[in-house]
Amino acid sequence: VGKATCSVTLNSTADMNLTYPSTGTRTASSSHGGTLSVSSSNTNVATVTIANGTITVTAGTTAGEATITVKCAGTTNYNEATATFKVVVTAGSFAITVTNESGAYDGNEKAIKVKSNLAGVTIVYGTTTSYGSTAVSSATANTDYAIAKATNASTTTIYYKASKAGYKDVTGSATLKIDKVELTVTAENKSVTYGDNL
């Protein structure tokens, strides 16, 4: 007597679309109650677990596609069987807020400050579009970091790139401009009588 054919049933075989760092779920069952296991073709894109028939897929830090395979183990009487679905992962996003203190010279230090709404972001910055090697590493969320400072009249343009694994880079530039001010000279009024010494 030949072995019977097992089947794996998924509640959906449509593509699962995830944005890092989200998760998604599917349910699975086997025709004869056999043990189910799951695997991902690319664990950098997505990892997967199964418990009590619920499949949980977690987006990885690499955007792309992965195939999730659900396998029903073979037994003495049943051949193994598989079912698959595709996961498409896109990079997450975060925001950078720039504060620019440009203005007229007043003797006080002014700055360009940046902050991220996400913790752990690395911000590289410099005076060219290649950014340079100066960086804020593992920034604290919602904390200002000065990427340019000046006190005297000047103009400086700073380019920055903020990045974190799993997320789209945020790039931009800002110009710190401190304007010269007019020097005002006020003469003191004095009265003298002709012939007197000044």
C-alpha cells in the first residue's frame, strides 16, 4: 500500500507586504494533523516562526523578497508536503528635524542642530556632498545634535546623511549664515567756549 498524500492549507497564499520593522501572520494546517515547520529563503529579508498553526513573519533589515515555506513532515503513512508564499519587505522610514539658528551677529554662538525621532541613528556630516567622516553615532531619539557652530559673521553649508539598518537614509543640507551688523558710533555732545582747552 502506497503512502497517502498530505496537504498543507494556508489561509492565504498572496504576497505578504511588510515594512521594517513590522510583522505579519498567516495560519496553516495539514490534512492529517502532521507537524508543521517553516523556513525563510532569506533570513536577512524575513524570519519566520510557527506556533499552534499561526505563522509569524518578521521583517528583516534588508529590503527585498523572501519565500516562506511551510512543510508538513512525512510519516509512515503520509508523504511530506509543502506550501509557500512570498514576503516583500520595504525599508522603514524616520524623520530628521533641522533647527537653524542663522541670524545677525550678536556675539553669541549659533548652530545648525539636527534630531531624529528614532533612536540609534548614525548621522554623518561635513561641508561636501560626500559628508566626510564626522558622525553622531547611535543618536538618542528627539535630542538635538549640533553639526555646525559659529559665532562670527560667516556662511557655512553642511551636508548630512542619517542612517540606520532597516531604514531608508535621510539626506539634506542646511546653511548657517551669520550676518555682519552695522557698527554705530555715537558722538558725545560737548559745549566749549572759544579759547578754552578741549
